[in-house]
Amino acid sequence: MSDRSSGESQDCVAIVGAGLMGGGIAQVFAGAGVPCALFDPLEDVRSTVVARVTAASRLIGRDAEEVLAGVTVHEDLASACEGATLVIEAGPERLAVKRAIFADLQQLAPPTAVLASNTSAIPIGSIAEVVTDPSRVVGTHFWNPPYLVPLVEVVQTPLTTPDVVAWTMALISRVGLKAVHVLVDVPGFIGNRMQHALKREAIALVANGICSAETVDTVVRYGFGRRLGLVGPLEQADLVGTDLTLAIHEVLMPSLDVTPVAHPYLVSMIERGDIGAKTGRGFYEWAPGEAERRLAEISQGLVDQVIDDAKREGA
């Protein structure tokens, strides 16, 4: 690993998959001065990179030309990986596809490069099984969009060496993101385990007729969601007293949903074609253009949070 610590200026990142997440990750690294090479096999994806990076740069008040100067787009994986110190796989969320990409990476990426996956839930060790040197494989779970949501979960497998984890976390921190170390390679890591535990209960509340989907979202947004950006659940438990947490758990835990598979209510929605905004119906009804307007509102809200965070840190 000594050649990875020879100098920050030599760091460069290759990203496999130039879609929503890949382009967003490139935005962060290039915006922080780390050259970034994007590969995607699809021309229609490659052709939109400049427009997407430009739009994201303008959203956060960055000079788009300056950011784009650090981004190259490739139709050949070998050329994208050339000289990379970190290669991030940001392909489809399917194990077979990710394994195929990693099989190619072990042949095409420099032998000293860290190989990382941006999977949201698949255990990193399962992906790394096709790699002859799994000690250099790590998880890097970025959140969408990476230029507005700063967290990156760095996931260690039993075979990942500590210096690979430390180097990866240092690079991620250097570009302005918040790296956390996931010590055990479990499905969903930390964030998605908690997020989808909440979604399971939310779906169960609607399925059991306790409230509407709108009520669930209102309770989260205007209740405990208001404080989650300032205090996490375990710190909050300490602040109110773990004895109070225990008292609530003794009453509440027996009645929480414990469905061990995808909730049947969610499965039935998919089966009847209620897939969400893209089909016009999910938990909500979506009129044409409504989802785009809502996404714009959410993006602006995240931008405002980034500005507020920067003001607090500078105070």
C-alpha cells in the first residue's frame, strides 16, 4: 500500500457506470480537484454526463467548466481505469452484474488500485468472490445525490486490509464527504438497514389501516424527522434517558411489524403496476410533471441544508 500514500496529487478515480450515482460521484471528486474518469457501455448515458454535471454544479453554486475539466468520459473500460488509484463500481444493483464488472476490473485496473462497490445493500464479500486479491476490495456506499448528501459508508469485509479502509476513508474525507467505517459486512450496511426498517413499519401502518401514506410521511417530516439532522437516535436516547427508551420499548416492541420478507402489501402494489411516480400511482397519485416538481423542491431543500451546515461550521 505504500505507493498509494506517495502523494495526494497522484490520486485519480475511475467510476464504472455514468448514470445518476456515477455522475454524482464524479461531480464530488472532480469538484474537489481529484481527476475522475467515467466509463459507461451505453452511449445515451455517456452523452448526458456533461449536462448532468453542469446542472449539479450550478445547483450548488460551482463553476461547471472548472468541475468538468476534471472529468473524462470513456467508452472503453481499460482506458478509464488507466492510472486509477480508486475504482468505484456504480452499476446496476444486481449481484451477477457487479461480479462481472469486478472480474473485468481485476484484469484492467492497476494492481495497486482499491476496488470499491457503491452497492446499496449487497454484501461486499459476495461481490469480491470473483477477485483474486480481495484484500483491496471495499464498499463505498454513497447516498443520492452525493454532492448534496455527504455520507459515505466504507464497508470492510473480513478480507479487506485495514490500510485499504484507512486510505479510502482519508480520500473520501479529503473531498469533503463524511466517511464512516462499517466494521461488519452485513446486507444494507448501516443506513439502509435503519431506513428500510422504518419503511417496513411505515408500509405496515398503511396496510393495517392505521393511517394513510400521507399521514405517515407527515409524522416523519414534522415529528422526529425535524431533529434527525441534529441528533441521532442513540444520542437522543441518552439525552432523554435510556430508562425512558426502555419503558417505551417494553410497551412498543411486541406490536411492531416483523414481516421477515418484503411486505405483502408492497408486493401486491408492484403486481398491479403501482410502481410510483413513473407509472402515476404508488402510495400516492402522481399527475404528469408533479414528480419532477417535487424532486426539484427536495433538491433545493438539500441545498439549503448544505448552506446552513457550512454556516454553522464557519461560525
